Amino acid sequence: MCCSEPCLASEVCGPTGACAPAPTCETGTAHCSGSNFQRCIAGQWVTDLACGALGCSEPREGCFAGAGQTCSSNADCGQGTCQEAAGGGSVCCTAVCDGPCRVCGASGNVCTNLQDDAACGAVTCPEDTTCRDFPTSVTALRCVAGACGTGPQLCPGDAQNVGQSCSASNLCDDAGNCSEPKRGNGEACGSGAQCASNNCVDGVCCNSACNGVCEACENGFCGAAATDTACGSVSCGSFDAACVTSRTNTVNACDGRGDCRTTADCGFRPTTTRCGQGGLCNGQGVCEGPSVECGTQTCSEGNVCCSMIDFETGDRTVRCGAGADDDACSFDDVGPGPVMRIECDQDTDCVGDAACCVVSTNVNSGDVTCREVCTAQAVGAELGAPPEMLVVGQLCASELGRVLPDCPGAQTCRAAVSTLPPDYLACR
């Protein structure tokens, strides 16, 4: 109280503001007088603590606790409430630090966040993903920013499978996220799963699987390959040079996308191609010597076709004669008749510019042979004088029916002599 004058130790300021004798008390007792804590000494109340705004607390035998001072309950605090303290125990705190992971700071005026609080319990981490490996649970350092941490906050996990596919369009990045776009055509790859096309060919992403014969991926797109180990060796050198367009041998060579080079790619010349000494290509790269179609046979290797009509029966006999000399045609087993030796049946059986000519000097003999000039005048001059019944003409049709020129001038293609097989005709 405000007093009009200083009071003695044995006095107190009375209700009127004047000093008055202090009431007597029992020595050793204590009580609160307003905000002051007093003790009885020598029968007089003596102020022990002037508590001021904190106020006097008889249970505490002194002042109420201020901010930051220890307490056991809210009844001990002249400021704030009694809360758990950062260093352990409790203090009066003017801040509100309720819940786990928050305690009152040493000043008693602010809250302090804890790193760990058993009140949070164990935290279960997320399930492992393709890109990240998580621990099973977290039991320490469970507080985050003054609150119990969550699985995503406390379980960052370790990045794994960098560059591997984790979705239809993305790969794992080096931070453990499924966020790296799959690679485009032409970009480097280690597996098809890394490519947007799902095709990794020879270390790059390709627009297709590109695994067919003679296929190769270039700049991300599948096309024709020049070589392929799936293709074997092809030998063109064994063919006759005149009967192929190429005699170059190849190994693992391709002939366009999807096809290996074969012997057919040596370039077989047609069967009308002359080769050797009066030979023809057979269409498979081989030069075959002159041959003559002779009924149901083919006379080759220097043999001739022999044709004879039996005078007695009129029957025709056609067969191959051994060799090409004058005695090649022998018909001792049949009746007598005119014999025709046939050495060629088309101009391509002849060497150079020679033509296949029919020459018969009488009804009993004759031949079909290659001559430089195929006219009656030339043959007559060659023989010294035109013999009786001389028949000469260029062969214009045969059983083969090919590679024969049209008849010259006004000549027509018709039977030359009766000893020829039915389909052997000459220009006349």
C-alpha cells in the first residue's frame, strides 16, 4: 500500500495510509500479503519476497514460477502453463507446445521442435518401386518440423535401376523417380524396354525389331543390309564366263532387304546365248555343246542325228549316231533307204556367222550341217557342178522351234527332203 510515511519494522501501513503497529504473529509462520510473501520473525511479519506481477503462492512459500522456471503443475505458474521442457522436466511456458515433437524452450516463451519422439511410434515406409528401394520401417528421428513425420518424409529410399523401364512411357532417373522419358529412334539403348518403340537393335532404338535376313537399323530406322552372317557363300566363278553376267564370288552378301545373294544373282544368260565352239548357254550358267533334237532323244557330245526312210515299208527311223564322221549313221538293222545326217538344228549350233543348212545331193543321202553360205549356187560351185536333184536351204524350223531367222527373199519355210524328220524345214 502507499503509505503517508515510512513505517518502522514493527509497523505496517494501515487502511488509512498511515503507519500502525503490525499485528502480532507466531514466529516461523508464513503467509501471503498481497503479492508479497511474508514470514513471522520475532512476532512480526516481515516481507521475504516481493513477487510483483507473478503473485504470491503460499503452497510454494514464495512467488509463483515465471516463464522458464520449473514447475510440477499449472498451479505453480504465475505465467503460462506448466509444460514439458527441452532439457527434461517441466517449466512454466507462455507458448502453446502441445502434442508430440514440441516442447517448451529454455526461455519459457517459445516452443522447441524435437528430432525424435516416442509418441510418434514406428513409421512404416512405402512399398519398394522399380526406381527406389525403401527400408521396412523407421523408429528413430521421427519428428519433422514439429510434427510426427510421415512415410514419404522419413523414407526417401535409395535410387535403383537407373535407365530401366518403370512405366509404358518412362524410365527411372538417377534420383529414383519414374520420370525420364523413354528414348526415341536413333538414341543409344541397352534393351528394348528403354525405347519408346520397344526395339533396341545394335545398341540404338529402332522403329522395328529389324531382325529379318539382310536387315540393319541405321539412324533409328530399319533398312537393307549389305551383309548378313545368315547368308552363306555364293560361288559365281564356277560358271562359264559367257553364260553369266558376273563371276564374282561373295561371302555373307545380301541382295536387298530380306534376301541373301544366291547363285541366281550371278546373272544367268538366256538359252539363246552362244558360247564356246557352237555351244549354247543352258540358262543355268553352263555352256553346253551343240545338240540336236532327234525324235525322243537329244544328240550331243559330237554325235549326230540320223534319219532314214525304209524304201520297202515307208517307215521312218530317227536315232542318234555315235560320233560325227560319215559312218556315224548305220541302219543295218532296217531295210535300205535314203539317210540324212543332222549335225545341227538351229543356227546357234554353228560357230561364228555360219548357218544351219540342209544339203541333199540325191534322194539317198544328205546332211544338215553348218556352212558359211547356204545357197544352191554356192554349194554347186563348191561341188564343181550342180549335181542332179541338188537340194539346199537354210534350216528354218526344227523340233526346237527357236533361234532361227526368217527365210530370205521370196523363200518359204517348207520340207526340204523326205529324209528329214517331220519338223525339220528349210527355206525354199
